[in-house]
Amino acid sequence: MNKLKWSAEPNPNYTRGKAKDLLSGMIIRYTPPDAKDTDGNTVIGLNFPALAVTLWVADPERIAAQIAHQLNTYGVLFDALKAAQDALHNPFEPDNQSAAHKAVTAAIAAAEAVTS
């Protein structure tokens, strides 16, 4: 199973002792998966908070969890479609039709996995 890229976690940045202000709540954190460079070395990506769900929202824990779930569920599909688009528009790919075909096949598989 793939490691989740998006997570919901408490936002400690605006908590002062036990008191919280309206900017505290939850954050949606993006953690990119490790990748391999052209030499086969593992490249570790930077994780960062991408969205704050503050106490202005009635139930920030539930909302943040739903957002992270949707991003993890449909993000695979968007990644595959972006790879297909990149393959079609890459002038340096000697066989961009073949690369695009592989990427579109992956996008279809991702869509089927999301909808099943």
C-alpha cells in the first residue's frame, strides 16, 4: 500500500499554554514520497503544512480529516493525469507517444481504483 501523502494533525503554532486562539486548530500536511534520482540515490522530499483549518470552522478535526482523505484518494488520479500530460508535451522524450500511452494507462488504473 502507498504511503499517504496528506495528513491532518493538530496545529500547535497558535496554542499558548491551555488557551487557543481562533488560528489554532488543524493543519493539512503534505509529505512527498521518497524518489530515486538518475543515479539510483534516494531523494527525500520536504514536508510542509499546506492548509490550516482553524477554529473558525465548527469541527476542524473532522473537516481536516475529510480534506486529507480526499487528497489521498484522488491525488493518485491527478498525479497520473499530470504524468500523461507531461509525457505528451516533452520534446526530449524520443518516444513520447509510448511514454504517454503508459501514463494514460496508469491514469485509467488510478481512476478505476478510486471508483471501485
